Amino acid sequence: MTISPVSILSARFDVEDAHLLAVAREQGAYATLDTLFDMTPDDVTEEVKNSGLRGRGGAGFPAGIKWSFLPKDTGKPVYLTVNADESEPATFKDRYIIVRDPHLLIEGIIICCYAIGCHDAYIYIRGEYTSQYEILRSAVEEAYAAGYLGESVAGHDFSLQLTIHRGAGAYICGEETALLESIEGKKGQPRSKPPFPAVVGLYGCPTIINNVQTIASLPYILANGAAAYRAYGTEKSPGTHLFGISGHVERPGMYELPLGLPLLGVIDEVAGGVWRGRGLKAVIPGGSSTPVLTAEEAATVTLDYESMAAHKTMFGSGGIVVLDETVDMVRVVENLIQFYHHESCGQCTPCREGLGWMEKLVRKLLAGEGSHADIDLLLELCDNIEMKTVCVLSAACTMPVRSYLVKFRHEFEACVTEHSAAAQPAQNLEAAP
Amino acid sequence: MSEKVTLSVNGHEVRVAAGANLIDALEAVGIDIPHFCYHPALGADGNCRMCLVEIEDGRPPIVPACKTPAAEGMKVVLESEKIKKIQRDILEMELINHPVDCPVCDQAGECTLQDYYMKFDLGDSRMDVAQVKKDKRLDFGGGVVHDQERCVLCGRCVRFTRQITKTGELGIVNRADQARVAIFPGKPLNNRYALNVVELCPVGAMTSRDFRFKQRVWFLKKTPGVCHGCATGCSITIDHHREKYKDARIYRYRARHNPLINGYFICDDGRLSYHLENENRLETPLVKGVPVTPTEALDAVRTHLGQAKYPLVVVSPDCSLEQLYAAQMFCLEHGAKVSGYSAAAIVAGDGDDYLIKDDKAANRPSLNLLGIDTSREYLREALGHADLVITLNNDPFTDGADADLSEMMKGITTIACATHHCEFFDNADIVLPIASYSEYAGSVINSDGVLQRFGRAVVKNRPVPELLELLHALGGPVADMGAAWAGMRTAVAPLGAVDPDKIGEHGMRLEGL
């Protein structure tokens, strides 16, 4: 079998200037709107449910089902918030959509808002996306000017205001409730759940929060039908996904692929294989917070939610990082913990205090001052911190860290052993006359 | 009454209020769930994670009790190994970057972190890497000194300034283990309730400049009292102590929870008003400025009382209900007039819409209840032909507007039964020191008609008499508190049904005032 990328989401990615409305429209942007307004909102939701589209933010919750959690007739406005706070290390798929085809996203937003009865949508874009923000902003302005946004969307009796809200550089604001706090002008800290945002969300109103890629998948589903979407992917993981492949491969990049393909096949045939002819050590399957797969495990896993779960990891964000045989896993863990420690919002005790402790313990190992007990302590701290907090940021750190400690323990042990060896000559020196 | 639900705690069934969060619901039946950040007046924040409990068959199975409403049939587990381990783990996390400077920390002895460590943890430190260093001795203004290293980031203080005073001076800045409570540069705490953050702080991070390093809390005796700082009459705890070879003194007031009056808080003026109980006190009787024994002083008063044709007694709206009644009966006995005029205690415009009142007297409603005239006209007329004035701790003439009254006083023999030095009392013909409110038991009625009883907190090495005793010694008919209440219950309708021994720690709202 030959594996090659497909063009469902990425159909206009390689069209020059597709971020401009005129070019995008020529290439079919906003073509679904006439169909959309002929349907009832419930029909749209039903079609999305039938497509089996799962949330592309990482958790993979079915999008249509999420929408149906909105309480009816609350008398309050319903909000859509599009999560473009793409901050998970190794993840850069939403950036491609925003830069190369922002009108696909806006079209998706219109579809979603019509389905859920939302007239006020927000895009929360990470602060570091500066040039990307400019492209998105001008796309939104063009869409307003052309009447795709505003009082009467594409001439239909449906109003939609779209606001772009820029983050200020906090990973945690990609957590959906911290994101809501941030839009509300507060410090970006996750809220306790329940209540869930579908019931009490932005400004206390029912709110749907979807990832950029989820929303961008809607135009295809509406244009071609749920069955066409299901033609890609697997039974439980239908459709396509943007995979950002980085690390030690010959051809790193963004590839749209149907779900369910074998990971190694994708690395070899799509990304050109491990670089410089080196051996494969491990693969981070879907962003930094997903537990690492050894080369052996990578050989049997396929790129879908179920296979990843069966391999005790997660599908995540599609950000695949290939690690070759030269990688020092202790350094990887140091890097990981440093990131999550830095990004902990500081709200919950275990995450606030514990991640810093873990970082220092790994540094201690790297400095050759650690002991076997420190490795055990690191493992225990993973357990002590995980799932004891308001949000899953701490778990996003401890789950992968545990996987490295368990699967590559010998590398951590080596830090201790090498130290003992290094200490030996020093003692001899002391004994010398 | 609110609806009740039945739930099981560690396998035992309990009936608790429906909908209340598990911390409050179980506290009401005597079961404590440890917590740092939750406070009933500030709501649940859920950040400390100390109150995590297990819910059997629950989804999720581990929840913060502060955020979980009690529900029918819920099976709460507090004693499982899993929960005990979580409590130890959370405490370990709280402590790794904590300075553990308990020996020099004012909070030691009443510190939630210290108490929980003793109760739930007792583990050795496993932290052998560098601690996070933060700032200490930060002057937050309002008499509050902050130590960021001791702080557990529960955010109670922040929520207090946002939700209660709505002044918002405090915030938590930075993330992760660099997070710290801070003020905005150049914007210190600037509200009249700031010191409540010291009391709200579960650890020694917020200290009061007034109290810090003054006394170890385990030496302090804690007596329920009523603040006499204004007409609100907030419930307080009087923390006092007699150091060896020294006299008893008060070290601080703390808010005492009272849902009828002040909730969980008191104002800073009231909190610091304990200084007045310690300082500038009258201790020795004086006749014409010369120190005399109490017996000599009493004899001198008796002589004046015996000779006076038109005695006038001026009572203070700070006197207790029992004292006022005893004074009223004393006046009947001696044919004296009694006035309760006291303009000096009213500071117009000083009050707010929370706890602070314009009227700085603790018991003015009792004057009206007993029918003691408080008008200026009545006092002025009485002064017009009085030949003896006995003032019961009332210094009514300090206000410039009452200069005419001061003028009228000249030439009239004055006897001052007083707690504190002041120009008027010190210049009286006879000065009789009396006990102040922290030194006697009694009752007061606040501006809202709530009657509170308080006990005697401080016993001085050389106690001065309580006013009620003094009046009895001078021939007043009311022998003691019991006699006062027996008399009042007969004569004063709204008190008829009041059993003084059953007033309770929160007091009671009087009907028919």
C-alpha cells in the first residue's frame, strides 16, 4: 500500500493567495452557505453527528454530540469560541489553516453558529501568532465587507458577529475554561467543572468551544455529506487530520492524511523516514503531552484514537515528533517538565509546587547528583500530582514523563551510574599522597 | 428550615442540609474536611486541593468537597487510604517551598498548615533541591505585612478585597511556583477592613503589624466579647494574657462569627480598639486631685450624695444594659435625675454601608428601652439647678458645640465614675475608676436591636469595681446581674420574655423595641 496525503481540509493550502477572499471564493469558499440556510439547524447538527467528526483539539470528543449538550431555551445568548490558542509543543496544524485558508475557518464558523444558534462567535488566537493574526484579521474584515459576517450572513436572515481575541502567551489559555476566563478579561486559569461550558460558559452563557481544525472540517461535510467524510478514516475515527510531522525525519512538514494509517508507514513514506539513515528510538504521537511510544510500539500503532488508546497513549493533536537513536531521553524529560512547569497557571497546589520540584529533580540527575531514589520519587510525584487538579495540565506533564521514566528508565539510571563512576577517581585522588 | 438529605460518610448515615457544599454540610454535623482556600464568606475556589474526597460510584470518583453539593444517597469517603495519601501529598506540596519558620512565625499555634501537618502528615521532608525564594516583610499597607514564602496561594485575601470590600488591592501575580500575592505598585491596601486578611490567612503569610512578634498565641486566653467601637456591636474574641509579674492585658481582638451581626469580619478600627482597654486607664481614686483609698473615695461620695438636693446622674451610652438599669434604680433611690445625652459619640458621616456606624456608642438603644432621656434640653434643664453631677463614664462636654454645658458645670460638684483619663474626668471633684467592658460581664443592644451578652475577659491584678457594684455600694438597690434582670424583666416589656442565660453566642433580636 502506498500512503499519500489527501486534500480535504488542505484543498486550498497550495493555492497562491488563498487567504484572500477573491481567490478563496474562486476556489469554492463559502459555496456551502446556500445549502446551509436551506437546512434546519438540527439537520446540520445531525449531519455533523453522522459524519462522526471528532474534536481536533486533542480530546477527540464527537463535535455534533458536544453541540447537542447546549441547553435549550435558556433565554441567554449562545456563544461559539474557536480555540486557536495552538500552544501544544509540536503542534502547528491550526496555524496552516489560519494562514493558508482562513476563509475555510470562517465558513466553518458560520456553519457551526447556524447549527447551534449563535450570533456572537469568538476566535481565541494565541498571542505569539502575530503575522497569523494579521492574516486572520484581514480575512475576517474581508468577510464582513462581503457580507459573510454581520447583520445578514450572505443575504440570509441570520446575523453573526465574529471577534478575534488575542491571547497573551499562556499555554493554559488553550484549556477551554481558562480561555473563557481570558476572553472575559481575567487571569487565564481553568474553572472547576461542572458546570461545563455548554451550560455555563462565556459570560455565564451556554458556550461551545471547538478547535480550529474541527470547525474547518465542517464545510467539506456540509458540501459532500457525512458519508463522503466517513469514506476517509476508520469506523470510530472517521475523516482526515492534519499531521504536523517534526523531529528527526527527512521531510518534516504538514500532511493531511486519513485517520487509521500505520504510524511507521506515515513516517517512512510521507515524511521520508528517520533522517540520516539513523535508527528510530521513539515517537511522540500527538503533541508533547501524549505518552511516548518506543520504536517497537510505533511499529504496531495506527493513527487513530482507538489504536493510540490501545497503546496507552493518546491521539492528541496530530503533532508527531520522531526521535532518532541519538536522543537523550533525560534531556527530553527535562525539556518537557520545564515547559509544563513554566506554563502551570499556579492555581492548584500539586501542579504549582510539584512540577517545579520535578524539574529540579531531573536537573539533579543530569548534573550527576541524583540517586535511584530520585527516579522513584519522580515516578511517585507523577502519581501524586496527576488528576488532583482543576484541569489536566498537570496530567499533560505527568503522563508523558511517566512514559519516559518507565520505557527508558535505563537512561535515567545511567545518570546515576555514570556519576558513581565519575566519583571514583575523585576518591582515588584524595587517597593519593 | 432548609431541606435535608441523607448521605453516608465513611459508611455512617448523616442528615445534612441539601445543596450545601460538603465542607459546610458535614461541618454542621461535626465532621471536618480539611481545607485551605474555602471560606464560607468567600465561597469555593477549589485551588488548594486539600478537601479532595472520594465519592463511591461517583463520576469523577475524587472531587473537591468545597465544590460538591451534598446530594441524597451520596456516599462520601474521607477515611480511605487513597484520601489519606492525597492529604499527605498535598501537604508535602504545600511544604516543599515553605520556609517552615514556625519558631518565629506569629501564626504558629493557630496555623492551618501546621495543624494539618500534625494531623495528617508527620512525614519527613524529601525536598533536597533548592527551594523557591520569594519576598518577605512586604508592607501591604493597612497594617498588613506579607511574607510570600509562607503563603499557600489560597487566595482568600484576594477574594476578600474583591468580594467583600470591593477594593481589589490584592492579586496573585506570576504563574506556577513563582505565583505570589501582591499589591499593585504604589497602591497599598486602602480600606477600613484590611486587617481581616490577616485573620483569613490560614498560614502566617499575612501578619498584622500591630500584633506581630507581640505574643505567642498559645498563651492567649480567648473570651467571647462584643466590640464597643460603634453601634454595630460586632461579635469579637478578646485574646488576653497575664504575663508573669505583669498585669493582664489584651493583645488583640478577632472577629467572632455572628450571622445576625457581622458575619465573619470586623472593621480595623474595632479590631485595634483593644488598645483603648490597655492604655490611659484610671486606676486610683482621687479626691480633689489627691490619690485616696477606694474606701475614702466612697465615703466622700456618700457625703456629697447625702448633702445634695438636686443630684444629677449622666450615664454613657456605652454602659451595659444592666449598668444602665442599676443607674436608673440608683437615681430613683436617691431622687436624682438621669440623663443619657451624649453627642460626642456620634461622628457624622463616618459610617459606611457595611459594618461601621456613625454612632460610636455600643448600647444607645438600651437608653431608649429603659426610658432614659437622651435629649440635650433635658440635660441642660437638669444642669440648670443641679448641685451634684455624677457622670457614669459619660464625657458629654468635649464637643465644642456643648461649651455652654461645660460652662454650666463650673461650680457644680462633679463625681466622675470613669474608665479612662480625660480632661473632664481628671478635673472632677472626685474620681472613681471603674472597670471597662472587657473587665465585666454584661449585655448591650446594637443599632439593629440585637441583644448580646458578653463575659468578663480580663481580670486585672488590682481590679477596679464594676459600675453595677459601685452603684450598689453607694446605696443603689440593684445588688447584682441577677437582680438587674429580675427587675428589668418585670419593668421593661421587650425584655419580659428574655432569659438572660439563654441569649446564646449570637445574641437575639429583640421584638417590640
